[in-house]
Amino acid sequence: MESALKTSVRVRFAPSPTGYPHLGNIRTALFNWLFARHHGGKFILRIEDTDITRKVEGAEGVILDSLRWLGLDWDEGPYFQSQRLHYYHEVANRLLKEDYAYLCYCSTERLAVMRREQMRRKQPPKYDGHCRYLTQQEKLQLEASGIIPVVRFKMPLQGETTFHDLIRGQVTFKNSTLDDLVLLKSDGYPTYHLANIVDDHLMAISHVLRADEWLSSTPRHIVLYQALNWQPPRFAHLPMILGPDRAKLSKRHGATTIVDYKEQGYLPQAMINFLALLGWSLDDRTELLSREELIKHFSLERVSKTAAIFNKRKLEWMNGVYLRQLRPEEFIQQAIPFLDRHLPASVKRPLCSNYIRQIMPLLQERAKTLAEIPQLGSFFFLDELQYDPSLFLSSGLDAKTATQAIEIALRRLKIAGVWDANSLEGILRPLAAELNLSAGKFFGLLRVATTGCTAAPPLFQTMAVLGKERCLKRLTTALQRILTLL
RNA sequence: GCCCCCAUCGUCUAGUGGCCUAGGACGCCAGCCUUUCAAGCUGGAGAUCAGGGGUUCGAAUCCCCUUGAGGGCACCA
């Protein structure tokens, strides 16, 4: 079984360029990719651009970029359905000839009225088969009228269609609930249903792994395969990913496209790991898995059936884990573009790479995303710090004591020789005792003075990186500001 | 309205008849570490396994009903 799969697995990711890919789309791509890689099969990329009215400019480029960013490499394609119209026409003609399909001349207006009427009567909206039963004479008349018809499939009126879903098990639909779906639109493009099965067949797709929303169109596809006497692929319907309000993901939920996550500073490996765990699990404890481990262990049997609500907090945590795991040099390389883009314009570019190299280790274990690094470390770069002088008193010191403490610190630091973390600690820690201040309070004071923040990386290291000149200048400014509190 | 699917802590999940007085992770709370923050470590709160019926010596696990949620029902994918 396993070896048979190994030679024959061919799966595809088939997005339509009607928008940018969101988490759900990418999760589908990921599962297909993992399945292919696990079985040593092929992962094929196919762009389903058969709706020219909904096509979004640039969407396909974004789709490809997203896959590349995540490292989901494909073995064939991208194929474009818009360039394969002749295949669909050929199949539609064959179905027409073999009486599995018919031409339908109904106007969109008539269909809309029909549907509205059905809804009003609380009946399921369904094509009424008007053109299925045209007389020979009516056909000739309509043909002569110049109306461009669509091709509709003759859905069996009785019986039922059953298929085995690899995740859901046996699923059965009554054929009477299926309607005569359109195969070929009047603009000459196929509908999803036609193009999809034609390509899956022609491309020898072995397994269709797609989102749950397609489950109810699967019987239609099965019936089409039967009409064409083609062997259908195996199906596996993946659970959906929902927003926090349990609804389908949309713009309301904030970042939904994968590009947004890239821009917010999530790492592809974190994204992959997180997405893999949305609907799949290895066991009862493993959370962190590398790409290789995912490939090794991925299996459809461990895909869950329940829709998942995507939990951004957990993604943030996981991204932090991956950020901390980066080698320092790599962290720096990843951080630089974000610093460049998000540090205030007043900070001179190009940024000094030597300075950055010293700063980044202090930020690496504090950042959850790359995008928050500029924010976290902006005080390293700014000439003039903006902060509320009352921060000096936040630890409960009075203005007079604070003033004295900074004055003395300034005096001692001016005459400091070596300016590294150890030496600074050697000067400042005894000074706290000398001033009869707790280390926490005294260092807190200096922290505000040198960084403008009450929370920052360790004081001595921070001051060492800032350098003597900058620190003395900031302490002097701090002294001036604290005087306003007296 | 009709059809399909699903149902374990707030969220992601483990669990496939006895190992479950239900395990892990995120988040939350507390403690430790500590110059703040973060990280790390330790501990805690948090699920009468949606509800109700069965089946069985025994059910989160099997069956039925109810409820709830999601998806589909286009010349969109």
C-alpha cells in the first residue's frame, strides 16, 4: 500500500486569483505539499482563472510569492486554466454528444426570478430543467435566435451518490437534491466544476485535498466522472479555519492574507509549524516540529474533522520561540529590513551595521515578531528621547532624591574609563548602596534616563551598547527634565 | 427552506470500550530567578467530554434523538 502510494501520489493546490491567499488557502496548500513530500509524490500548482469578472490584478503573483516565502515548492506548473480552454470545450462537446449534457438558453433574469420564487415558497433554489425538456422545434427556434447558450449537465434525477472521504468516511447525497449545473458559461469559459475535474483527470491527480466547503460539490464531481467514464481521485475534505467569531475568515478579522503575516514579522518556519497544527497533530504533546519532521510524520489519519478557530496568541508565542532559536547573525539579517522600514525617518540611513549587531542580541529574546523590533529598540537610535518626566518617580522616589542620584551617577560615569557592562555594574551597584537606594529603584531611574522606558533590556548592557557619549548626554538631559518636577 | 458535515478546558488539541477522578500547548493566575521587561523554571485555576436516551459488566469513545455550530444550494471558485 505504502509503496503503491509512493509511486502514484500526485496532488495539487488550485487557487483562483480572485484575491490574496488567506490562512485557510495556505493551510490547504501546506497539507497538500506535506502529503506529496511524505509520499515522495508530486505537488502541482494550478491557477483556476476561469472567472474573468472576479480576477484580481496581481493576485496570482502574490499566490506564488506566498508559496515561495513558505518554501512550499511545486513540481509542476503553474498551469493556467485560461490557457486550457480547448480541453474543456472538447469534454463539454463529448458530454453533449453523448446526451449527458444539454444547451440551456435561459436568461439570467429568468433564472433570478425562478430562484426568487423558489425561495419565497421556501423551496431549495434549483434549476427547473426548463431547457432540458425543449422540443425539437423550440431548440431550432432558440438556436436561430442568436442567444448564446450555456452547457448544462443532466444530473441523474433518481438514486444517490456515495463516496468515501479519507477524512469524513462514507458520505451520501440524494441525486434529486443536485441540480443541473452549468459546465460551460456563455463567455466560453468553463465553470469550476468542469475545469476542475477535467484537469484533475488530465493531470492524473491521485488525491484531492481541499477545504470542507467543497464537500457538497463532490457528489456533482463524482457524477461527472462517472458520465465520462473516468476514475475519480480520492477525496479528503479538510476542516475549515474560522475567525474568533466562528465565521469564515475575512477582512474583519484583521490580517487574513499570508502576506500580512510576512509583513508583521512572522517567520515562515513558525507559520508552517503553526498552520500544520491547525487541524493536524502528531500526538498528545508535540508542539514544535521542523519542516522535516512534519514531512516525516504527516498523515491524513491524523487530520481532525472539526473546524478550527485560529488563535493569534499561540502563533505569536510560537513565532517568539522560532525567533529565539535563530542564530544571532540570522536574527540580525531578518531584523534589518524591518528596522529600515519602521524606524522613524529622523534616524539616519543607512543604519550602522556594527551598532545594530550590538543591539540585536538584547532584543532577540524579547521580540515576538520582527515588526516589533524597531519599536522595542527605537531608543537606541533616536537622538532625542521623548518621555514623561514623571516616569522618574514611578518607583516611588521623590524628585529631590532622584535628582541627587542622577547627579552623582553622572559625575561618576564621566570619569569612567572602560565602558562595558561589567565596569558599569562595578560603578553603579556600589553607588546604589552608597546612596542608600535599592538597586531596583536606582537602576530604574537610570533606565528611564537612558532609554525613556520603564521596561527595557538589562541596564548595564544597554548602556554599554549606547556608549559613553550618548549615555552622558541623556543623563544630562534627564537632570534638566527632572528639575521641572521640583 | 432543503442537503451535507461537525461537536473534549476561552482557543488549538490527545483520546478509536477498561491505562481517564480526561493528558499536552497557547492564554490566564501565583511563586522562583532577577536592576525593569522578556526568557526560563515550578505550581495553580480552567472540560459534570453539548444535552437526553440506549448498547455494554464497563462509554469521552458504539447507536438513536435533540440542541448548537459550520458549509453548500450561481453563467463564483
